[in-house]
Amino acid sequence: MNRRQFLRNVGAVAVGGPLALNAEGPGVEAEIHVSPSGDDLNPATPVAPVRTLSRALQLSRKCKHETGFPALILLHGGVHELSATLRLTSDDAGTAACPLRIEAFGDSETVLSGGSRLSLEWKPYRDGIYQASVPPGTRTDQLFVNGQRQILARYPNFDKNACYFNGTAIDALSPERVRRWKHPEGAYVHGLQASLWGSLHYRVTGRNVEGFLTMEGGWQIDRDQPMHKEFRFVEGIFEELDAPGEWYLDEGSSTLYFYPPSGIDLKRAHVDIVRLVNLIEIGSKEAATAHGVRLRGLTFRHTQRTFMQTREQLLRSDWRIFRGGALLIENAEDISFEDCFFDQVGGNAVFVSGHARRVGFRTCRIEEAGSNGICFVGRPGAVRNALLGYSQEASLDQIDRKLGPKDDAYPRDCFVDDCLIARTGRFEKQSAGVHISTSCEIRVTNCSIYGVPRAGINIGDGTFGGHCVDGCDVFDTVLETSDHGAFNSWGRDRWWHLHGANEDDLLTGSLLDLPTLDAVQPIVLTRTRWACAHGWDIDLDDGSTNYRITENLCLCGGIKFREGFLRTALDNVLVNNTFHPHVWPAHTGDVIQRNIVFAPYQPIRMRGWGQLIDLNFLQRDGATATKSAEDLQRLSGQDALSLEGDALFLDPVGGDFSLRRSLQRAVLTSWVYHIGNTEFGLRDCGCLPRLRISQSGSPRHRPRSPSLGDVTPCRGWELPFATL
């Protein structure tokens, strides 16, 4: 589906939400027209547009100075090459009611490009490879032909069906192979980390006398493990240019080599290179807050890869990040994006950094991003007792016992709604469709996220909670990694591994407040379908605290809670899997009720079983009667009113796990009998409607989501995870 088809499908009118996305300014807006074929000396009219966005912003600032309101900047169709990153500051921005608006004009695709289009004369080189001279000084780490990213010459060759990196080889760095390379300097080595938690990346600096490569890098994950011995590949080697779609740029001779796939006419092909890392920056860490910017209907394309810049540590996280992307927002408020397409960008598509309020994305599409889709990441200075790096620890007598953030340098009250995020993490595998860290009240609603190497949605710490995931489809996740979830979180907050505070004593006495000093507000996951290839569908790992998990359909890997406090799991269906409690302290305050599981629980190193585990249902295919769930009772020491039997779902193969009314009546009758309550009382507390679990509404542009027949059940507890 091309971008225009996508926009026609999603429609032009956005549904109502937290931001006034359709707000118009008072009076008549001045229009500034921009076209790639325009001239900056023109008057910026529809028939005489200016050529560059920088000129358009100059005119808009003048308009704002004269009228108090910014102009409406309309970009005509075509490729708008940015000579430098476009920076929108408080001088450009408007207000929430009257924002600076930059929108596509007309039906043609409107592209903001961080690259340059080359004018080339191709001639045959050898073996199907062509060559062309490029301007001296040309550099690029990506090549696009007719809008499609091509393959930097690599070993092993690109294989679209290979599980890891589209092809890996144990001999990728063998001395025998390395000796064949005349000039390996500047090439890149990519490999999964030994535990398959993400990827490590290196730049080749030379070759030693033993025939091995010398390299720099490997800093992309904050866990001290080497590169995997098998899952690795090398790219940027001229001698490995031997397959259709591969290319190589010899910077010394200013010669571009390309092996065109079948069907490409090089005489007519559009060839683009990349130059910029960030296409647009809104706001600035140092400058005044930018209020009121709205972009609509634009395509973002041609940005550099950033895996060698992924170095910044997060709060006791496995992750390191690069604080940048095709779109970078910091110190900005009331910013909105509609119907935008982030197409094959080299690193993060969007990075919302530091102080940000009411930043929203609606009916946007992100595909083939090199790293994350959308990141919301605050500054470490906003967190009390911020510890960077996984291994750092503190003691009880050292920490600040004040609640919540230290300052306002974090995103809050932001949203991602009705968006399609697919096949991100093309280069960096420790990535997510949506990543949230040191933020508050981020809403991800009605989105479809799939085809990712690690989590679809990742929350990197408990600070400061209040997030909500509602009505989404998140599937085909954790495809190239392990020990993770379609939804993954960590909660390595102030209380985690705190010297002088026994975790079994938290939530009691003088330590009652510790678990929620950072995880101030509950995080809600509700009415969403999840499916994970190599782990759990919902993975609350390492102390994730203050969660409400309700009415989710987990198609593959079940739900895991490891350590942590104050978690509730209600009314979820865990298809072909179960609930995984790992390493619970003596007092957690957890509540596990009214869930349907397909196997007995799978506990690991439990010291306590929470506040309440009961009224759950153990699915037994073909069971002729509903009876007490004795297997669950033996494990939890609770589940007195839990039952087992055949739920008789309406259409499980088609993905409909709604319950037949006959089972609801049977379950309620049994619970009424045991509780000694009335059916009215149970209905009043929500049991009856919440037993009827099925998929929630879908975004208008959502692709067909997986049915049970599409999903291979994953027994996550059988995998030899290093963290268990």
C-alpha cells in the first residue's frame, strides 16, 4: 500500500482526543506555498511558490511578528531536500489554539528528505554490477533506488527468510575470509548479544597481523556480554558485492557500484543517498519552550543510520539510546502530527525528549525504521536518586524519600493513537515500536504494531507511571531476540535491590511507601491482543510495579510478573499458555482474578503469592463438566473458587475468544454457591460482563491481525533464559 492509498483509507478527519488537532486560528490565515520547483524570490503564492522550507519559515516569522499568528505553510508534492536540519523554535511556533501548521498541499506525495538525488551515468563493471561516478566528497551509509532501501555489500548475502539480521554466518569474521578483503577499514560488523537481548555494532578500523579485524564499538547494550558467536554479519566490504540489490561506495575514487535487481532500469531510476540524522527538531533543551506546532500529511525519508551513536545509558536499563531521530522534540508543548509517514528512516523515527507536554501522533505510519518507532524519554535529572547502568545500586540511608519527579524534564500527557508501526528495528535490535522511559501519562491507543525484533511496546522504568495501552494489536514481536515480551517493562526504581531494605519487608511498616516513590501512578494495559515469538506476551520484568492488566487477549506467551508490587491481572485470556509468577517477595499486594489460563501456573522462586488469587478458570479442552481447579489451588495455595473445564469459546481458530452464555451461567452458579452471594451481587461487581472477552475495536488502517491458526504457541517457561 502506498502512502496516498493509506491516507485515503484512514480518512481526512481525526477523531477527538486530548489535543485540539483540528483547531483553527482566528481570522484568515496567511498561506505560504513551497514547491521543489519554486524560487525563494517568489511571493509564495500557489502559482509562484518559494523553493525552501527555510525561506517559508522566514516569511512565517514575519507574519507572526505583524499579526501575532504564524502562517499556514503548504508543501506542494515532490521531494523537498533539506540542506540542513529544520529547527522550529519558539520564534516559529504558535499556540495550542493557533499553531504553526505545515501541511501537504494537493494529492501528490510530499517528502521531506535528508538526502540528495544523484544524477548518474551508469556503465557495466562486471558480473551484473554497474558503476557510476559521483561528486567528490560524496558519503552515505544508505542507498535508495526508486524509493527503496538497497543492501550495502555484505556477507552473508541478504536472505529475507532468515531469522536473524536477514542472514548470519559463523565464519563472517574468520581470518580466511578477512584475508580476501583489500580495504576492510570503514566496514561494519553487526551481531546479536550472546543472550539474544539485542544487537552490538562495530566499525572496522583495520586488520592485525594474525588476520583478524580490529574494531571499535559494542557499546549499544548496557550489559557486559560479548557478541554471539554465530549470529553476526559484516557489511561495507567491496569484495562481498556479489548479489542483486547490493551496493558499495568507493569514497577514494568517488565511484558508486550497484548490482541492480531484476526489473530496475538504471537509465530511468531515481537514486538517493542520505546526509542528515535529524530532519526536523522542534524546541531545544536550551531555548524557550516552543508552543503550538502541527504537521500533517508529510512523508519523512532518507536519514542516516545511528547505531554507532547509541551510547546513552538509561536508568538501570539493559538499553542504551541515541537521543535523536528523523523527528526530535524537546522543550515543546502542544505539538501534533497527523497522517504522516516515516518511511525507512535510518534510526529512530521519532524521539520525544526531556520536557514535552501534549505531544501527539494520530493516524501516522512508521515502517522499516532502523531503530525505534516512537520514543518518549525524559532526562535523568528529573529522577530522584537516578542510577544509570544496570549494575548500580544504592542504600536506604542514601535515598531521597520524596515522591515523584525532581523537575519537569520529562514527557507528560502525550499520546500515540490509531497508528501503524511495522518492521522497526531493521538495524538496532534492542528497540521497540513504542519505547517509554522516565515519562508520565503516555497513552498508546488503537494502534497496530508488528514485525519487530524485540518488544512492540517497552516501558524502561516505573518513573512516573500513568501510562495506558488500550485497544491495540501487538503481534509478530521478539522475532530476533529472546527473554522478552510483546509488552515488556522493567521497574528498577529506587527500591530495587536497595541495600538496607529487605524486599520481603516492603509494603509494610516504615517501608510502605518505597515501591511507589517512582511508580507514582498505575500503568494500565487493557483490551489489547498480544503475541510474542520468543518469550511472554506480557512481560513485567525486574520489579515492574503498580500495573493494572485487564481484558487482554494473549495469543502465545502468557503473562509474567517478576518481582514487583501492586499488580492486578483481571479478566485476561491466556491462549495455549498460563500465568508465570517469578521471584515474588513475601508481600506484593498482587491480585490475580477472573483470568482464563490454558495450563497450570508456572512459578519460579516464589516467597509469597500475593494478596488474592482466585476466581480464575483453567481451560481443559473437551472437559464434560466444570469443577474446582485443584491444579491451580495446589500451586498458589489460594484459588479456592477457581474452576476448570472447557470454555467452549465461540470461534477460537478465527481469534474470537468470547464465551458462550452457557459457560458464563455455569461459572456464575458455582461462584454464587461458593461465595454465598447473589447473582446480582456478582454482576454488580463486574464478573458477568468481564467474562465475555473478545477483541476490541481496530484502527481503520489495521491489517488483518493474527488468528490462532497464525500463531505458534510459545512455551516461554521452557526456554533456557539466562535471567531465571
